[in-house]
Amino acid sequence: MSRTILIVSNPHRAQTLEAGAEVARALEDAGISVCTSLTATMAHDVEAAIVLGGDGTMLHAAHLTHGTGIPLLGVNLGRVGFLAELERDDVVAAAERLASGDYTIEERRTLSATVTRPDGSSESGWALNEATLERVNRLRTLEVAVAVDSRPLSSFGCDGVVISTATGSTAHAFSAGGPVIWPNVDALLMVPLAAHALFARPLVVGPDSVFTLEVVATSEADGQVVLDGARSLAMPPGSRLEVRRGEEIVRLARMSAAPFTERLVQKFSLPTNGWRGERGQITPIGHEIGGHAFATRHALQDLVPPFDGAGEDG
């Protein structure tokens, strides 16, 4: 039986096309067929996907493979690339390990969003990162009422509200001042955007709770719900949005034993100089691919330059 691996790449970047060609050659040398598009009839024949680009490309791949269970291996050719497992230099070795099945699977939860409008119509969608209620008219204030588990909590004027999964806590919600949630925490996060209210703080709720947002009937601005920055649902005044934990699972292929803390340090270039605790197993993301084991404090110092306070405020 022939094996097939899907290659998903950002078509707007030349380096992704070059990387895609390298991946295709490595996979074909290993006797594996390659495809660059996916249809319902062929989805069951695809055993994995390698995704070349940034987080936007990873989110696109997650929706492209929606409902198939195909694991996604991300190679970062964008900026931060928080969802990606590897960097550009690892692309050929990553393809070879993918071909040999040398990876583990990490499951990420999603969220489900349903908008109900005053005319009775409704639309639903899902997201891996977040559902963001935004104002359509940038010159007007969006008036929102918030409830948790069908109990009213607060109301305020704002630019919008982000509701994210733990996975999305390092994306839009993080830039808006929300906390980082470890991926193994089954929770939903709400972060108001520029809210005019005394109590408009980020909130974290458990997996069975439901956020409800209403664009009040007197709101000066219409709203829209944007799912993972790619799909939108109209939400005029008088509409209601319900966000809960989704049934969908996104499977990520992992080739590193690095804990999430290590990923956080690397992706955000966090200063760790001065830490005196023992680090028994330092496993920088992706560096196990070449068979390298970074297990000394000196290895960490090579990866994270000493912190001299330059550029720090306060």
C-alpha cells in the first residue's frame, strides 16, 4: 500500500516553495508519495502533513484537514511560529523523520462559536486559536454584555473581545494582555480589548463553561466574529455569540521532547540568565533531529545570550 504525505505551504513566500521542493525530494527518496492539495476522497490515504510557513499557514492547514485526524508537522518560515515544531534548517531531516514515523502526537482542543441574530438566523464555526468579536465600524464603540454559564457578568463599551483556547493564549489574546495558558490546560480565556469599564479583566473558565457575548441593541457599531483570523460571522446589534469547548481535536506531530516552558523561552527570546536551578534535560526545540542532546547549562547559555538589561523598561 502506497504512503502519502501532504505538503501545505505559504504560496506567497519564495522560501516556502524552495523548502517544499526539498521536502518533496526527501519524501520521494524514501518512497513516499507527495500531494499539495486535499480532497475528501483522498483524505483517508494521507498519513501526515508537513506545513511550511508561519502560524497563519498552520491554522490554514488545521482547517484544510478539518475532521480527518491528519497530524500536522509545522516548520517555521514565518516570524514567531509558535505552532511550528521546527525551523528552516531542519526541514530535510524533519521530512526524513516524518517518513520513518519517528514522531509523537499532541492533541489540541478547539472552540465552537455560534452566532444567533435578531432575525432568528444563526451561523456556527470553530477555531483552534480564537474567536474574536470585533467592531465593524472603527469610528464607533462596540457595546457588549458578557455572561458566563448563562449568568450576566458585566457590560461595557470596547473595541472587541477575544475568546481563545489555551493554544491561542499566545496569539491575539497574549498581545491584548492576556495570560499564557499551558497547552495541557483544558480551559477557555476571555480578554476584552480596550474596554471602558472598571471590571474588564481577562477571565479563564473551565472546559464545561460557556461564554456568551451580546452586542446590545443600542450599540453604535455592528460586530463581526472572526475565527482564527480567517473566517467571519456577521453580528449586528441584538445578536448573541456563544463560545464553548469544541468537539474537534487538532493533532500536532512533535519531534522534540522539549517542554512548553522551553518553547516559551525560545519563541519569545526570554532572558533566563541568572537562573541557578538545575536543568537536567535541556532539549531545545528541534535540536534532537540531528541526534544532539543539549544537557548542560553551557548549552543553554549558547542558546540564550546573557541578559545585560539593554532595551528593558524600568
